Amino acid sequence: MDVVLYGLYAVLAISILIPLIASREEASPRPVIALSYIAVSIYILSMTVLLYNVGGGSVEYYNGLLLHDGFSALMSLGAGVIALITLMAASIKPAVWGTHPAYYSLLPLSLFGIFFLAGAADLLVVLAAWLLVSVISYVIIALPDDRDSARAAARYIYLGAVATLLLGIWIAGTVASASEIGFDSLRIAPSTRTSLSGMALVFLVAALGFKLGLVPFHWWLPSVYGRADGRAVAVVAGVVKLGFIALVTRIVYMASQRPLGFETLASGDLIAGVLAALSIATMTYGNIAALTPRNVQSILAYSSIAHVGYILAGLAALAYYNTFNPQMARIALVGVALQSIAYGLSKSPLFTLASEAGRDISDWRGIYAASRSAGTGTVILLLSLLGLPPLLGFWGKLYLFIAAAGYSIILVLIALVNSGISSAYYIRIVREVLTGGGEAGISEEAKAALAIAGILTVLLGLAAPIITGII
């Protein structure tokens, strides 16, 4: 059996073992935390081996039910690294929650689900992985013992149930029109039933829109990301979202290769147009809405919406180029991967910091004076989200915009204007971090996580041209 699967099963076994160990009365949380670190580390090593095995091609598992290529392997590895930083930043703090063993168990278990979500090559695998990762997300948001988290979890569960229902309708419509459950069913010929394939496409867009926070399906995200405990949000926004972005990318790639039942439009043109429109609406709304709040978590939540809009611009280019320009399609894939990892690497420790220092922007005043390492890391992560060179976030946006420029220069111009708008709220936070007398209280674990995330953002930014050869 492949060493990757051995590592994956080890992660699953440890995730199941953690609640059993923690069930002993008055048990110390230290062994549980250590096991969680071990599980996440095993996952990272397994994904590193997977990335090596891919070698510019692809690797199949379970008789073709899973198909991992350079893109999905890199996204899975990125999720593992971000999970390790998230665990480091939270450290022992979730142990004070009444349900604390679940956090240390569900974090590595979410990585197990992401492996299947990112590499799914069958609609039933998509549904199974979607359910696993989604339920984990709902539980993690609900874990902290505070009213805001409970309210955020209730809303998140409600919207998640709607999204899962829509996904099920998409799968049913797709299978009914194509009579198969493999991903080839996404490539529906013009002779198939147009009404069924059209219905499936609409419900798919809605399901993924709710899950990623696309406009007009975004309205739940600011209240969930802005009100729940930052340590829980760090897992959902920084780790889990990479799995869903990988799934969306796979669906766009497969669906844009042949007509989708509309005789007047090739699937690539249709999908590119829909994604471009959603991209413009999403990035514009997210950036404008982030200008006014004083709650840093709310600012980061709206910023998350904007970043999904940038990623959609790259996916629009991928759909457009997929059938006739593989080189530009590859550039779009590189942009999506780098931007997604840069996004997660920044958002996860920043949301955790909000739970440490405070949610109001004034609470972040003097972080640099209180801790040079934490302050420097925070500034680097914010500037990476802004897209300043040579940080990783710069390369993500660069490749996304290069790919999108060949499809629509108007789309790129709108994205550049939105990046300019985002500078207002990022610099606003940076100013607070760099000024003041150093009163912000931050744990040593959070300081270390911020510093490591900042260093990785710089190093990966410098190595980005090399990373692009993997995809």
C-alpha cells in the first residue's frame, strides 16, 4: 500500500484515539495536544510524499475514485502546514473549553477529509467528503463556551445544511442527465437534456457560493467569521476553505472541457462568464464592506470574501483557456494555488490573534511594541494579503491577474482597483500595530505562530517561481 495512505490512516486513527484518552477524568491536556501535533505532522509528511510522487503527472487511489495531481497535492500540503500553525497559535487555550478534546481531534480529522475533498474524482466521493468536512466545521465553530460562538454556529449550520441540500440536488441532476457518477458526467454533450444540466449547474453554483461566501450567497460569513471565537474561525477560514477551493477548481477544470447541454455556448465560455460576474461582485462588495468596521474579525471576514473574488478571476481564466491554451490554464492554476495558500497562511494566525489581543482595532495598538516578533509577523501577513512583493500574496495575485488579462482586461482592471481599495483597511490595521505603548496581551504560542507564518510568507514568496514548476 502507498505510504501516503498509511500516513492518512494514521491521522484518522490518532483523531479517533484523542477523545478516548481525553475521556479520563482529570486527564492532562498535554498528551492530547501532543497527539494532535503528531497527527498533523504525519499528514504534512504524507502530503510531501504525495507531491513528490505526482512528479508533474497524477496519482490515482481507490481504483480512480481519487485523483491527485500537482495542484491538489500542493493545496493539501498547504492545508496541513496552515493547520500546524493554527494548532501552534491556539496551543493549550482550547483546553479551557468544556469540549476541548474535540478541537484537538477534529483539526487533524479535517485534514483527512480535505485529502478526499481535494482529490475527489467521483460525485459520491465529493458528497461524502463534503459532509465530513462540513460537519467538522460546524462543530469547531460551536466548541467555544460563549454565546457569540453558539449564535454563529447556529447560523453556520443552517446555511451549511442549505448548501449540502443544493449539492445533493446538483449531484442528482447531473447523474440523471449523464447516467453516471464519475466526474466525466460533468462533461455533458449538447444532446443531453438541457433542462436537467441547466438545473444542475444553477444548484452547483448556489451550493459552492454558500460554502465559499460568494456574493449573493455571502451574507452568513461576516456574522460567523466576525462573531465566533478566532481560534475556531482560524480552522474554518484558514484550513478547511483550501479543501473547498481545490474542489471548486477541479469542478471548473472538468466542466469546462465540453459543452454542458447548451448548444449555443461552449461550456468554457459559459462558465468563464458566470465566474467573472461573480468575481466582480464578490471582490467589490468584500473590499468596500471592509472599509468601515472597527471589529478586526469583521474586517478579516469581508477581506475573505474579497479574496475569494480574486480567486474566481483566476478560475474564470482557467475555464476560458482550458480547451485551447494549456499554458495559460496552468498559470491560472498556479495563481489559484499560491493565492489560496497565501490567504490561509495569513488569515489563520490573524484570526487567532483577534482572540488574543481583542476584536476592536484599538486593541491591536502597540502589538509591535509589546512583541517585535509578533508585530513583525502581523505586518508581514497583512501586507501579503494586500499583495506587496516579494511576499507570497503578491505572486498569487500576479499569476491570477496575468491569466485573467488574456480573458478580460476589464476584469483585471476591476481587480486592480479593488486591490487599491483594500490597502485602506490593511494599512489602517498596520498603523495600529506599529503605534502605541505595547499593552496588547498575546500568548507566547501566538507570538511564535505569527513569527513563523511571517517567515514562511517571505520564504515562500522568494521561492514562488520554483513552486510554480510543481503544478
